[in-house]
Amino acid sequence: MRAFATPSYGPPEVLRAVERPVPTPAPDELRIVVEAVAVTRGDDRLRGGEFPGATALLGRALFGVARPRAAVQGTMFAGHVAEVGLDVTRFAVGDRVFGEVAHGAYAEQIVASETSALAHIPPHLTAAQVAAIPYGAVSAWVFLHDVAAVEAEQHVLVVGAGGGIGRYAVQIAMHLGARVTAVARPRHDATLLPLGLAESGGPHQVIRDRSALRDPADVVLDTSGSSHLNDWRPHLKPTGRFVTPDLSGRLLVDLLLCRLRSGPTVHFGMGLVTAENLSAVATLLETGAMKPIIAQQFAFDKLVEAHHCLHHDRPSGDVVVEVVPRPAGQPQARSA
Ligand SMILES: NC(=O)c1ccc[n+]([C@@H]2O[C@H](COP(=O)([O-])OP(=O)(O)OC[C@H]3O[C@@H](n4cnc5c(N)ncnc54)[C@H](OP(=O)(O)O)[C@@H]3O)[C@@H](O)[C@H]2O)c1
């Protein structure tokens, strides 16, 4: 089968087309035909060996010191089940699934344990539409629902609202009943305004920077990596929460300082993909409360171009690579 290997850290050109044997599932595993795989900011950083700030040593230790430990990268995917191990009960051949593996999704087929981060694709959506959902939407769900515990009527600020996490955070905050202020550059307006944000008037607003903010927030989710609690402290209620996905030395200091003084608190979250939070976001997709936002789709042999697009263009939507086209006649919905 076709796959793409990353023999060294570096620019998109380090990705190499290779041939690999089709994997065989263990008794508790599924063999999945990968129809689509996402290229995310996380993939971009991993390929480039870019582990910023406080994660520099930990990143190399976990993912490989001199070169990536896993030859075939790619983590967020969608496809259909081609074979099940003898002990598998949750899935059947033909089921349409999406989820995350630790590595190896830049390949036509993968194996995954049935207890891993997998969920059924909502019937009306394609594999390409959901491939990136385990990244941005699950992270946004974890940060807003679990870490910040956003409640109805609260005022939520999403900084970097046009990004991979931000564009789903806006939708999830609205679904949770919050009033949303999105901070984003004008180039993201075409993505954000159709979500129900307005440049002026209306409950949900898009602004360019904090100088335009009129009333304090209950929650600031900052995905831009360019600000800290102190930048937002004047714009947070005394009970407010500043949530960031970026681990930095400054964050560690802020976490410590928050224990010593009253006022807004700082929180770090890990967007860990589990079967449970995948099901939660799949329900949002199924009910229409959240929509996939795709910017660019590439064929599998254009994986290098897909990485280029993500790295240089930073498009206002997900970058998805179609790996194996769905075979004609394959059932669309999972079997009961
Ligand atoms: N902790 C976790 O589990 C976890 C999970 C996933 C991701 N992450 C990390 O979270 C971060 C965000 O990920 P992502 O995929 O959302 O990244 P992304 O797609 O690059 O989005 C970041 C957004 O921030 C915007 N931005 C940067 N500086 C800004 C500023 N001064 N004002 C307004 N907007 C600004 C960017 O705008 P432009 O596009 O206009 O430049 C971009 O839209 C990354 O560092 C990623 O590694 C952590």
C-alpha cells in the first residue's frame, strides 16, 4: 500500500512516498481503509521538529531526538472498517469511522484498537468533512466544556478565532449558550461571519484586538500563542478564566502566581482525543450545532503541497487529504 514517511525533521519536502505492507489487525483491532487524513498545525510542528518553549526537551524526548521516532506520521483520519479482529464487538466491517491514532495515518490502511479514539461518522457527512474534527473541534470541546466549564449566558472570548481550534471554539461556545466575541484578523471574516458573528451589533461579535472590547469576559480562550493572562486580566471578570493550549515558561509562572493571589485564573488544557469526546462532537455535527469548515482538499500524492498550504498560507479552514476514494456500493451508514 502507499504511505508517506518523514525520514527527518524539516520542511514539507522531507515527506517521501513509500510502499508499506498492509497491516494485519490483532484480535482487538480493526483494519481501516483511510479515505481522508487531516494536515493540522500539530502535524506541521511535528514534521518540522518545532517544539516551542517549555516543550522543547519533552517534544524531542517523546517524538524522536534527531529524527521522528515514527516513520509514518499522520494522526487524524476518517475512513471505513475493512476487517475486524476476533474480539471486536463495537465495530463491524463497512462501518464509517473517524478518529485519532498516535501515528501512521499517512497511509492507505491502518490498524487501531476498538477501544481507541474512534467514533462513527455522522451519516450525512463525508470522510473528508470529518477528518480534521478530532483536532480542532475536540480540542475546542475539551477547552470550553471540560477546562473552562462554560455556562449559558457567559461571555466567551476566542482569540485566534479563525484558526484550527478557534473556528470550532466559536461554534461550540455558541452551542453552550455563551455570548461570543471572536478576535481575528479580517482575512478570517469569510469563515467567521457566516457562523453568526457580526462586525457590529448582534450578540456575537468579531473584533480585531482587545481595544475594541466593551465588557469583561467570563472566559478567554487564547489559541494565538501571543498573549498571556496579564494581557487579558483587565478584560476578565474577577472570577474569569484564561485558557491556553500552549505550554510555556510564562504559563507555568502564571499558574503558580494564580495560587497566591485572587482574581482571574489561568488554565492549561490538553485536547486529548477520546472515544467519549469524539462522540460528543459527532453529536454536534449530527444535530447541525457545528459544521465542518474545510479550506483546501488535496489528493494523496499531493501531501507535500498540503503541508505547504498549511505551513505558508495558514488557510481559514481545515486542510484535508483524500487518501483512498470510497468504493462504489460501500454502505454509507454504520451497521446496527
Ligand atoms: N494543548 C493541546 O492539546 C493542543 C491541541 C491542539 C493545538 N495546540 C496548540 O494550540 C495552538 C493553536 O492551534 P491552532 O491549530 O488553532 O493554530 P492556528 O490554526 O495557527 O491558529 C492560531 C490563530 O491565532 C491567530 N493569531 C495569532 N496571533 C494573533 C493575534 N495577535 N491576533 C489575532 N489572532 C492571532 C492566527 O491568525 P492568522 O491566521 O491570521 O495568523 C490563527 O488564526 C498551536 O500552538 C497548537 O500547537 C495545543
